Amino acid sequence: MFPVLFARLTGWLGGSLVALFGAWKSVLLVTAMGFLAIVAYNLIVDVVQESLNWALTKAGTIPVPEGHSSVFQFTGFVGWFMGVLKIPECMSFIISMVGLKFLLRKIPFLKW
């Protein structure tokens, strides 16, 4: 069933070079935006993790009075909770859909 639908779609798009170019452009842009969101998220997480590790290392060298703690876990529960709720994946999906909407608005013969 899918090969038949795909063949009809590619045959229809192949008839017009402009439509084929627009289809490939939209597919590549949405894919790139999805990857870009994931890479940006990983970069931000790495920077925050390294800065927190550096801060905890520096805080560990400070003399602390008896009965007090100098170690803070900033990413513990909040990081776990964001992972459970799939916040990074949701943001990637939202950004991809905004990009797709932007692309579709740039097609002159589509009216919204």
C-alpha cells in the first residue's frame, strides 16, 4: 500500500521541478531543525554540567563548619523530572512544527 502511495506522490511531484524542489527543501529543513534542536540541547546540558562540576569542585575546597554542607545538587530532581516529562523531545517537536508552519506559509499557492 505504501509503495503505491509513494509512487503516486513522487510521480506527481516529479511532473513539476519546482514542486519537487519545494518538497525536498521542506523535508530537509524540518529534519535539520529537529537535529539542530537536539544538538543545541546537548550543548547547553554539557555546558551547564561542566560549570556545575567546576562550581562543586571549588565549593569542596572551602572550609565548612561542623554540621553544615557545602555540596549542592542543582540538577538532581529537576533534571530527572524534565527527563520523565520528555521536555527536550517536546521542545524539539514544537520547534520542528514551527519551522514546518513557516515553510508552508512561504508557499504562495497555499492559503491559510
